[in-house]
Amino acid sequence: MIPAPRHLAATVVLATLFAASCARQSTAIKVGEIASLTGKEAAFGQSSHKGTVLAIEELNRAGGILGQQLELVSEDNQTKAGESATIARKLISRDKVVALLGEVASSRSLEMAPIAQSSHIPMISPSSTNPAVTETGDYIFRVCFIDPFQGVVMAKFARDTLKVRKVALLTSVSSAYSVGLAKYFKERFVADGGELVMEQKFSEGDKDFKAQLTAIKAAGVDGIFVPGYYTEAALICKQARDLGLALPIFGGDGWEAPQLTEIGGRAVEGTYYSTHYSPENKTPAVQEFVKKFQQRWNGETPDAMAALGYDSAMVLADAIKRAGSTDGAKLRDAIAATKDYPGVTGATTIDAERNATKSAVVITVKDGQFKFVETVAP
Ligand code: PHE
């Protein structure tokens, strides 16, 4: 059947639009993202991913970068050890991404970093805080503070605010983040005259902490530092309270997820953790971000990982713009030169070690909600 002229015109318009969108797609700048979208730490990956998507969509609506749209190629490592390196290889060689965003967790960032480094493809971790991540090489960056700072923040908070003098540590030996944060906390707490009475260990995925907590109870401490992730932290608080341990329990950014209170319930009331940002912060940058995020994601309030995921994509886009190119070496230099980029989590300056120096925030759990306590400047 021969289409009527009107239809013919419509067909031509559609074909033109289709061709234009293909052309745009074939020249899109591809950015790889590796995140734990499912599995044990899905809360981290999901949050970070939502922040990153929000940034990419915003950039594209504003016309993209260097006259091109950005295409986010997201891959899920299912929180499984060993996946992130394989995915990084695939994103670089098959998808030809110009940079990698990820991972949240330090152990998984440490898996993907050597691949990015040897391929000369810049990687920006939104939120991995273990120093070794960026020590991998000069193509590896992060937009957050590192654990030597976070450990000091919580050592001082334990001493000055919680008045803890004798502390027990409960460290996850299978997590680079946990081992590092425990070490930095311990160094400062002891240097300030505190006593580390006992260090107990566990592994990611453990569910029963009764033996460690019973030993801690017998040791007679007045606080427990748990540098771990939210699932284990919540279970540890529950089992500690069940054993009658009524002392302060506190941790670091790995505690931050809705599951902390969902799993922990009343047992996490009055606990404390340090993190990167609070949605309660009244600065216009934070409030505007919270509003945009809620509009995009069904009313959900963005947490620290969402804010850092957003900032990581924005810092990358800013660097591509300044580099005027997506060439790996030029892009690397531009990211390294990032100075005072106005991020949601604060002004971002990449230092000589490719880390960012930012304030930390202490949060407490009150009536099942995360409440801002204080900001600690570097
Ligand atoms: N800092 C943690 C790590 O390095 C990850 C994390 C960041 C978790 C921010 C929660 C919030 O593994």
C-alpha cells in the first residue's frame, strides 16, 4: 500500500529523528559504573547509582558535554568478591568507556583499580575510604575523605563526647575498609591516652557475634567501636543488647543504610556513626539536591552514598569539559587538577594523593531516624 502523503511526511520525520538519535548515540560519551546493585550491600550500590543517574540525566538535559550526550553503562557486581575486575575489563575493552565510576566499598574498588590503572582509564570512587584505593596508581581518584581522617573523627568523638576510656573493637577481617578504619581509630584513641582493651574479629556475612560479644562483656569496657557495614553492625547491636551490654556502640560510614534501623530496631537507638553528609544540612546546595533527588526517585531522601555518587559523576563531567577531550591521559590530568568543585558533599579539591579533603558528619539514631549531631572539619 502506498502511504498517503501526510503519512509519508510523518515517516520521513520519524526516520530523520531515528537517524539523528542513532548518530547521537554512536557519538555519546560512555561512562562505566560498577556498583553492588544487588546482594548483601545492595543498599550502597542502589543509593550511589541513583545519585549518579540523577547527575547524568541533568547533564544530558543541559546539552551534554563537549556537544555530546553522556551514556552511563552500569554493571552490577552483585556484592560478590572477584566480579569487579572482570566487569572493569569488559567495560573498558568492549564498551570503550572513557572513565569508571565506582565502587562504594573499598575491597571492590581495590579489585577494579589495577585494571583501570593498567588501561590508563581514569577511575573515580565516590565513597571508598581506604587509603590503598588511590595508592594503586595515578589514574585512581576519589571524591571523599579517607579513613585516617574518619578514624580520628570517631576516636575523638568517643573520647570527648561519649567519654569512653576503655574500648573494644569488633573488626571485619574480610573487609579492607574495616581493617583500615580499625587501625586508624586505634592509633588515635591510644595516642590520646585511651585504652584498647580487646579486639575481636568477624567476617563479612557472619550472623552470630555472641562469642565475641561475650568476651567483650567479660573484659569490662565502656564502649565498642564497630568499623563494619550495616547488616553486621545492626546484628551486633541487637546481640549486644540481648547480652545486656548497655554501653555506647559506634561505627563509621559503612553503617549508613535504611537496613541499619530495619534490622537493628530498638537496639540501634542511641548509636553513632560518622559519614560524609547529612540531608538535614540547610545549605542551598544540599537542599536543592535533596529536592531533585526526591522528585526523581519517588520521594526517597538521599543518603551519603547518593550524594557522593552524584558528586563523582559531576566531578568527572567537569573534568571532561576542562580537558576538552575524553583521551585517558588528558582526562586524568584534568581530574587531578580539580579545585574547589562545588559538590553536594562540599568543595572538592583533588590533592596530590588523588583524594579529597572534606568534613565528616556524625549521625545518631533517634526514634528510628538518622539525626545530625555535628560536623567535624578536617
Ligand atoms: N567507606 C566505605 C568503604 O570504603 C563505603 C561507604 C561509603 C559506605 C559511604 C557507606 C557510605 O568501604
